Amino acid sequence: MYARKQLDFSYRDLLAAVGHTLRPGLRREIVAADLEKLWSAENDAIAALSVRTLFDAYLSILNLPRGSEVLMTGVNIPDMVQIVHAHGLVVVAVDLNMRTLEVKRGAVKRALTSRTRLIVAAHLFGARMDMDPIFRAVTDRPEIRVVEDCAQAFRGIDRYNGDARSDISLFSFGSIKTASALGGAMARVRKGQERGALRNRLSKYPERGRAGFIWRTIKYGVLKTLGQPVCYRLFVRACELLRVDFDELVIAAVRNFKASELLLHIRQQPPVAQLALLLRRLHQSRNGHLAGRIVAGNTVRDGLREFVDIHGVDSASHTYWLFPVRCADKGKLVADLRAAGFDATSTSTQLQAIAPDAAPDKPARECNEYIRDTVYLPVYAGLPNRQLNRLISVIRDASTQIPVEKMPPRGALKRKKSVARRVVQRTG
């Protein structure tokens, strides 16, 4: 059985991580400086434990008035919303076009109020949204800062590292992310004063210990082995015999702590060995690191676009970190795929539609439908072409039995309204 996700690190990377942990005299300030120089030639980079760490620290230094509104694109992880609430701020959800994974036309402008102070724009699933509509909407609002959440959008050290207009751009290298260093994050902070304040705050956090990082390395070595097709099939079979929900086991294995402990865990510095591993992974991410995954994603997209709705199918820039499709009967599609040897899931991601605090009667409609109807397919470079084609065949067969709720193509709704107006005019 093919696992739902391919972990993007090698056994050599794990051995290097252990070596960094045992290496005497590894100096944090030197490794961090090398990381930040590699990340940006503009002297505006900062390394940290996680995107959540950086986001929380950034809100701390901004010290926005309580009740200020934060516009968030309508799909993100609950932790980001929890951090906003921890700072006494109000969440406003902005709907997305799930075909392009970009903000809907005019949505940001309509959501702005006199209390808006921050916009969090999250690039989803490995796609990259066009940031122009966001910056056009705030042209006359210099007090509004833009946080670019690129946790799912890393493409390689020689590729995109954030929009130069964003106040801060955040990239994650957590355990299931592209070029994973089992944790760690990089940011570009454009304003010098904010960068200095952020760096100062982060430097006061306690450092995570070496022993914990060694344990984390061992844990993910086991999970990587378990993710091999034969081992994964045995794992699933064992769970079935023991009547254990393997879906819950997989979720628990990659989640690190309880929501109630969030701030305690993120307000720390990464171990220096993790920074050294991140430096190694960034150097490795050049020269088409994601080429195989992009080819696999394009193959499945082209094979399925006439049969199911693919979130991001019209994205102009996609690396397929996740491959979500929309289906009216998630349970049946997941069961069919698992019976065929593909561990699809509708539950294991932390991504959720954001519930707005302000204007709760105006939720992000497409984002809410995404959560309700989405199945994530195992699509990555490790699947041979014949298996990708078999995956496509299983879903095509299922689509003839399951009613699929089709999302209208771009412009269809506008054309429908135009036709309706002409009919009214003729009959009037």
C-alpha cells in the first residue's frame, strides 16, 4: 500500500542530523548567520523554530490594539487562528477561488474595515497565489501589514523566497514539509526596525535540548521506514487485526503537542543541530528538487480533471505538496482507493476552513465546502508511472458511481448571470 505522504528527507539526512547533535563546538550564531545569508542576499532573513513561532513573535512586537481585525485567507491550520486570538485580535475570513487557490476578486477590499491591521495570505497545497490583488486592496492603507504564509510553498533555495512587498514572508521546514529538516523555519522581514525587534525577542527564548532532537530523528527514521509500501501494508493489516484505527495513529504520530500547550512549545529556539540540518537541506534543494513531484502531479491532474474537481487545477504555479480533490462521498472514495492499495485520506491534514469572529454570518463559502468534501490523494515522486495510472483509473471508475459536486469553471457563474439578464430583458 502506498502511504498518503512521502517524507521529504533521506536516511543520510537523518544520520547527518545525529552527527550534528553529537558534534562539539557547533556554534548557533555561526550556523544561523550562514542560514540567513543563504536565504536572502538582502540581509533581511531570520531563522527560527517554526512558522508559528515567527508569527506569534511578530504579533508580539507589533503589539496591535486589542480588537484589531486580522484578515486571513479562508483555509489555514487552527494554530494560526489560536495565535491571533492569544493576542486579543479578531479573525475575518477571506474566501478563496479553490480552482486557482487565490483570493476571490474584490474579496479583500470588501473585508477591509477601519479596524483592519493585518492580512495573512496563505499559499496552499504547494501552489503560489498571485499577491497583486492583496496589495492593490491596501494601496491606500499603509498601516496594514501583510504576512505571507508560505509554509506549503517552498520550491527550492534558488526559487521563490517571498514577495518583496510583504512585510514578512514565512517558510516552514517541518517534518512533512518540502525539504524537511524535522522542523525549523525561515522568514524575510522587510522593515529593519521590526526585524531587529523580532530577532531580539526570539533570542530570549529557551533553547530546545539535544536529546529531544535525537529522539525526533529516531522517530522519523521509523516513520520513513514505515512509509515504504510493503511495511505500510503490514502496518495497516496489523491495525486491522488489532482493531486499531490506523488513521488516528498516523495523525497522532506527526502532531507534536496539545493545543493548550501551543504557546509554551513554540516560544523556544531550535537546537543548533536542527539549524545545521536545515542548512544542509537548503543546499540540497537546488536544481529541480521537486521536478519528480511536479511531473506526478501534472500526470494525475491531466488524467482526472474531467472526472473530479481538483483544488488548484487552474493554479499557474503548483508543486503538489498536497493533492486534494472534491467528492460528494468521501468515505466511498477513500475505501475504494485503500482497497486498491492507495492510502487516501480525508482527515489527516490540520488544514481547516477558518471560522470568522467578525461577520460570522458571512463565512468563506468555497473554503467551507472544501473542508466538507475533500479527499487527499497520495501523489508524489515515489509512485511509479504505472501506479499513478492505476490511481487515475480507480478514481475514474469511482466517479461514475459517486455523484461529484462540480465546481463551476472560471467565468461560468458570470456567464450564467449574463444569460439570465438577457432573458429577463427579452421577456420584459
